[in-house]
Amino acid sequence: MRKIVFATGNKNKTVEIKAILGEDKFEVVTMKEAGIDVEIVEDGNTFAENALIKARTVAKFTDAIVMADDSGLEIDCLNKEPGIYSARYMGEDTSYELKNLNLIERVNAAGTDRKARFVCAMAAVLPDKTEISVEGCFEGEIALSPAGENGFGYDPIFWVPERGCTSAQLPPEEKNAMSHRGKALRMMAEMLEKRLDSDEC
Ligand code: IMP
């Protein structure tokens, strides 16, 4: 069993990550559980840069595998806003109820293109300090009104055309099977297993 320190304080993400990676090969612990308390300055210009910044910062404090992700919602008719600023959109302390209503209004005002996607970049720094980066996307649209109680953040306004509902209306296993984070994590798990099988890093 290999230990992975996940560079996040977000409990929702940790729950999804443990469910996707399974708990037989990897023991996933948060930074806090690993006793690492460091401020991470996310000043990259892309999801991929921010994921690497987080993983590299935490890797300075441990020899375990460190993984980090950076994710967000891109809306085509809003020039891919909120993008890397998804968590900070309208201020960190503004409720998602308000953020979601605001985005629906802006998309309504912009016209008919409602295309959007969740993006998740995932980075790992291995014990020998080599790095792996992957990215997963979840394509959808901005719903006409919020719906659903599952998930978090922008899930109530993320319409999944194949399912005819929002990602907040999908059971967690179904969201994990198609989500940006699910895709990125499965790619990462596959690459990590190959690396760990091929050498002692
Ligand atoms: P991060 O913690 O910097 O990666 O910010 C991610 C932000 O993007 C979250 O706080 C949400 O606002 C949004 N986000 C990312 N993934 C999801 C998702 O699966 N559902 C809903 N919102 C998401």
C-alpha cells in the first residue's frame, strides 16, 4: 500500500478521490492528516500550472507521493469564465446559490450558446521528485435553472445532456464515472501504477 498525500483542504474532493482510487492500493491522506501546514499560492495561469504548484509546494515537506488537482468550470460564451477563478468567483465567501444564479443570468444575457465544461488538471510529484501531469474534461451545458442536491459548487447548474439532468442530480458513482476529476484520476492512477511497477521511485 502506497501513501498519497493529497494537497487539498477540500473534504468533498477527498471523498471523491478515495472513492475513485479505491482503498486497496493507495492510502490517501490529506495535507492536514499528514501534518503539513503550508500556505499555497495558486498563481499559475492554467489549471495544469496551479496543480503543479500545489503538488511541488507540498512535496517539499514529504517523501510520500504527493498529488494535487486544480479544477473549475469553463463557460464558452463567457470567454471560459470562471475558469481558474471558479472557487474565487464573486468572492470565496459568496454562496454557490448566488454564484450559480449569477452565471445563469449572464449566460441567458449572452445568447444561445450554453456550452460549458468542468476541467480537472491533476499533478503528482513522486518520491524521486519526478512529475506526472494529466487533465480530464466533463462536457455539458449551463442549465436553465439550478437543480439537484448532490455534489458541490457548480453542480446544480451543470446540465449533462446524455443524462437529461444536472450533475447535482446524478448519484455520486455516476458523476465519478463521467466527471473531469474521475477521468483525470483514473489516468493518473494508471500512470502511477506503471511507474511504481517499473521502478522504485
Ligand atoms: P480548486 O479547489 O481550486 O480546484 O477549485 C475548484 C472549484 O471549481 C470548486 O470550488 C468549484 O467551484 C468548481 N468545481 C470544480 N469541480 C467541480 C465539480 O465537480 N462540481 C462543482 N463544482 C466544481
